[in-house]
Amino acid sequence: MTTIAIVGAGLAGVTAAQTLRESGSDARIVLVSDDEHAPYDHPPLSKAVLAGDDPAEKALLHEASWYAEHDIELVLGAEATTLDTAAHTLTLDTGTEITWDQLLLAPGSTVRRLDVPGADLPHVHYLRTMAQSTALRDRLAEHGQVVIIGAGWIGLEVAAAARAHGCEVHVVDPLATPLERVVGPRIGQWFADVHAAHDVTFHLGEGVEEILEDGVRLSSGTVLPATTVVVGIGVLPRTDLAEAAGLEVDHGIVCDGALRTSAPDVWAAGDAASWDHPRFGRVRLEHWSNAKDSGAAAARSMLGEEVTYDPVPSFFSDQYDVGLEYAGHVPRGVEPEVVLRGDPATNEFLAFWLDGDRVLAGMHVNTWGALDEIEPLIGTTVDRDALPG
Ligand SMILES: Cc1cc2nc3c(=O)[nH]c(=O)nc-3n(C[C@H](O)[C@H](O)[C@H](O)COP(=O)(O)OP(=O)(O)OC[C@H]3O[C@@H](n4cnc5c(N)ncnc54)[C@H](O)[C@@H]3O)c2cc1C
């Protein structure tokens, strides 16, 4: 019998296993995760679960019985430590060795760590796993003073959850506006305004010098009082296993357009996979939709289907009463023009990022259904008067 091993039981790995079964594969499927928890989704961990609105179980991808029902061998709490692509074996830290015919690497990302004095103090939190989310939720429920380092998606969503708990919230970032690298200064300022309206205080253009037992010292010398510090300064793809096995790695596990890695019979998907996108060049995405879609695409590719993985990148976020979806990709170095439809002050508008007449990206805020109009425009040339909204 063919054995398919999958490293990582996040959204990409679980979707791949599900797609294999739904496509009629009768292979032995072994799904390995170093997390102790049954597989779960990440977005609720910084939103409803963190805010205390939903129990952590709501984030589970499937009921516990689903894996056995689909004849998927779920191995939890075991890290795959050695991959031998010549011998087709995967060794776990439990000592188990799995001999595979095909392998999918879906190891996701790990948080970037802050490297300043005091960064390992016990009141410093990171947010990636379910255990980290519930620990932080319990801490926020104590209504203290929270300093969030990093005004990216995680930092802003944690700020909203912390305000929902009634905490005093300060957000520190070296850039001039939140999310500046993703949405640029104009829309970044809108995010700052949304949070300021919920009494979040920003310290922008500031670095962090040191974390103290009761505060955070900024580069300006200001000390912000803090009972809880949350670090959200980005993630790094988990490429260690692939790299040690001699696979090609370049800020991600290098794949072709069908998600095949440089080693025969080995595929990659999710946050860790960097692939040849027919329209956008080499791409690696840390988005929910990519984890789901690439897991499914890799599974089809493993089954021998001709696959060209060609999605329009998209992601979503929820903060307070603001829900948004963004599609497209603004390459580094491009300074696009932002065209707005509607008034951002109403928290209901569309934004487009244009390079000349070409639409690089679009976003809607609280305009549900608009993503269906935005996505087909990405990469096309438009008459800007004809932009929807
Ligand atoms: C808190 C949070 C909120 C988010 N919110 C949003 C959002 O609102 N919108 C959006 O678009 N995206 C969001 N994302 C991003 C999105 O969830 C990720 O892109 C997606 O989860 C990636 O899925 P993945 O399967 O590639 O990796 P993961 O979900 O990280 O899964 C990989 C799994 O593999 C395990 N693993 C790694 N190496 C090994 C090994 N050697 N052996 C065994 N197991 C291993 C890891 O422990 C992990 O459990 C969020 C992410 C986080 C952390």
C-alpha cells in the first residue's frame, strides 16, 4: 500500500489529507504534528477566542473522531526531526520511523523572537499556538496594562481583543503607521484612527530597548508601564527539516508551480512553501486562504493531476466592528497609488492599489460580497472610473 506522510497538521496539512481522501485516495495517510492539540485553525486565536467570546474548541478544524473516520493516522505531540529523501524515511522525536512513498511538508511558520534584554521575562507573550492564545486570553482577562510590540495584523487584532477585555493598550512600532508595509501610509493611518477611537495609544517611529518587569523602555527613553507584553513582529517559515534534508530552501521551501520541491516525491504547502506563481513570480504567503488552497492543490498534484497553483493572494481580518478582505499583491519597491471608493471615516469603503492603470491589490471594509468584484480585477488594466464601489 502507498504511504503518504504529511509533516504539519495545520490548515495546509489537514486540507491536504482531506483532499486526498475526498479524491478517492486509499493510501495510508500519516499526519504528524508536534502540537499536542488536535488540529485547529489560527484566525480565531487572535480574534473571538482571544477576546473570550468563543471557547478554544471552536477553532478545531474537525471533531476528534473525524481523523479515524477518514482512516487518517493522526500523530500528535511528535516532531519530525530527520528526513531522508533517498531512503524515503521520516524519523520522529519519539523514535518512530515512517517509510513513505510521497511526502508533504506543511510545517507552517514560527514566530520571530524579539532580541532585547528582558525579552524572556514571564509576562512576555507570543501568539501562534492554541496554548499561547488561551494563556494570553487568561492574562488579558486580568484587565492590566498591555504593551503590544508590532503594529501588524497580529498586533492590531490583539489590541482589539485586549480592549474587549478592558485592558489599557499601547502599541509600539518603528514605522510611521500601522501595517505600513502591507497597506501603505494612507490606509495605515485609517487603521490607527480605528484603534485610537477605541482608546488604543500608538507609539510609532519607536523601537524597543528593553523589557522590564513592570514596563517597556522605548528607544526614546519613555517607559510604558506594562503588566503584559505581547510581541507580534512577524513569522519565519519553518524550513529547518527541509534544509537539513538538502532540499532547496530560499526564505521558504522552494517549489515549482505544482508545489513539487527539489526532492523527488516531496511536495510543500502552506506558509512554508515558496512557489513559482505564473503571474506573480516567486511567492510565499502567510495567509489562511493560501494554506487551504495550497494544501488542496498539493494533494491533487500528489495524485498525479496536472496542477498549476495560481491563486490571487487574499486574506481577511476582524478588529472591533471592522471586517475586511484584501486581495492581490503589491511587490516590494513599488509605490502604488491608492484609489478610494467611499469614505474611510464611515468604516465602509473600498481601496485599490494601482501601478499606473494596473490593479495590484484591492480591499473592502465592511462591504461583504465585494471581494468577488475585486479579485478578477487583480493584475488587469482598468479605467479607474470603472472601479467598483
Ligand atoms: C493567531 C493567528 C491569526 C491569524 N489570522 C489570520 C487571518 O485573520 N487571516 C488570514 O488570512 N491569515 C491569518 N493567519 C495566518 C494563517 O492562519 C496561516 O497562514 C495558516 O495557519 C498557515 O497554515 P499552515 O498549515 O501552513 O501552517 P500552521 O497552521 O502553522 O501549521 C503547521 C503545523 O506544523 C507543525 N510542525 C512544524 N514543523 C513540524 C515538524 N518538524 N514535525 C511535526 N510538526 C511540525 C506546527 O507545529 C504546526 O502545528 C493567522 C495566524 C495566526 C498565528
